[in-house]
Amino acid sequence: MSEATIPRVELSAPDIARWREGNTGVTYAHSFEGPRPGPHAMITGLVHGNEICGAIALDRLLDDLLDGGLQPARGRLTLAFVNVAAYERFDPANPAAARYVDEDFNRLWSPAVLDGPRSSVELTRARELRPLVETVDLLFDIHSLQQGEEAILLSGPLEKGWSLARRVGAPATVVADRGHAAGTRLRDYAAFADPESAKAALLVECGQHWRAGTESVALETAIRFLAAAGTIEPAAAQHYGAYGAHGTDGATPPQRLIEVSEAVTVTSDDFAFVEPYQGFEVISKAGTVIARDGGRAVATPYDDCVLVMPSLRLKKGQTAVRLGRKVS
């Protein structure tokens, strides 16, 4: 991402040093027990250190949990700031540089990588968090986007992910995708991606990284997730205004599901889109060229193909764009 394309940072990154100690044996991870049985629900933020809306939402939730303004009614609730080492490098003058320290934290979540011989700042942190993550029944991972204003939920390809997305109810666009060739995301780790397990996870993209409003989307969707999980009572969600214009009874707007058929992975050092796509463009005709990867034309595989999350990080091995179709 060039300096010319970096949007202005409209959010204030909170000081999270006060949350370092936690109470889980893992730094920056806090758990709270409800009085009745229920699932272990976890909300994560700062998987990427420059996606600060998650830090703002977790900072607010932790304040409310500690002063009694929010309490879990069932099960266990864990809030975790993830790649804090990268976040500590966040500089509004160069915000894109704080995505990670050594490597993308959200490409490490396979046993082969976690149990392997490699070492990095992100792998060390993933290995610290792994035992805690493995106790989680329902995960909500807060992210934001390089470009585009529309918030989306990434549910994964399994029905259980789509079912959880329906219960959360917002944002209105849900994308069912299978991840990246470059590595496994936290959302897709182990039981979360097992169709035989009841454990499920969602990833929310709250809008462009540093635009005002992404922090409100992060908080609203996190509260909706906790209500959908049964961790908090609906009245608590209403107190946060989590249902917004959709009504205090928890009614939700219609959702649209986009099913990703393939992710286009960059295979050369000379990849370029033919137009500056922002995301969710619908290309009406199959065979329309949308990019060139070295000498290879990248074309849409079917009519009415939706371009999902076109990337500005067009490096070999990375996902350039996902191709999908609307599902009724």
C-alpha cells in the first residue's frame, strides 16, 4: 500500500497496557464466569496490530465488565488482545506497517505450523494462546478492511458458521469462504472447521481500518455475538444499542449470503487488477478479465461473479481476491 493510498487515521488507538496481566495465565487475556452453565465464548481483537477497532471494542467491554455494567449470564466469556507486539508499533503516520512484526498471525493456525520448528514473534504468541483457544466453544474475531466501507461477516463454508451468522444477524452481508492458500486463520482452527464439532467461529470485517464508525460496528457486532451465544441477556444487548435501527426487540435486517467458489492466489511478481476494484462489484459475464498475473489472464468463472475483498497486498502466495456468487 503506497502512502498515496493510505487513508487518514480517524480513530484513536487506546492504551491497553493496563490489561496486560489478565487472569487466564496468558497476557492480555481476561475471562469472566457467568452464574449459569453455558458455552465458552471468546472475542479476539488485534490479530493484526493495525486493525484498531477491535482494541477499542475490547477496551470498552473490559471496562464495563470490571465496573459491573456488563456481566455474563451463562458460561464463560474471554476477551483477548492478540498481536500486542505489532500493536505497540502502531503509528498513525504509517499505520499499515503495524499489521505484524515477523509474519501474519492469521496464517499460522494449523498443527503443522504451531507444532513445527519455526520461530517468530507471531508464532510465539499463537503458541501461548493455543491452549486457551482450544477450550473455546464460540469465537468472534474482530478485524477491519484495507478498503471499502461495507462491514461483512466471514462465516466459513460450513452450515454451523452460517447458522451462527444468522443468529448474530448483522452485518447484512455474510461471506462463506474457505480461507487462504498462504495459511490457516484463527477462525478456521481445529474444531471450528470440523463439521462434526459443534464449535463455531465468525470473523467480522468492520469497514476500512481507520475510518470513524468501525469501532461502533466492532462493539455492536461483539454484543450481538454475546447475545446470540447466550452469554448475555438480550436486555444487555439492548442497553448497548446493539440492535440500533433494527429495533429493540432484536429484529434483524435481511442478510445476503455470498458463497466463495475460489480464492485467486498471486503466482507472480507482476500481478495487477485491470480496474481499481473496491469490493462487491458484480461482474455480469463469465470470462471477463479482472486481473493479469504475469502472462496469465485472471477471468471470472461464471456470470454475475462477485468480487470479494480485493487486496492491495499483491505479493506472491497471497490472496488477491475471492470470487463468489450470491445464494438466496
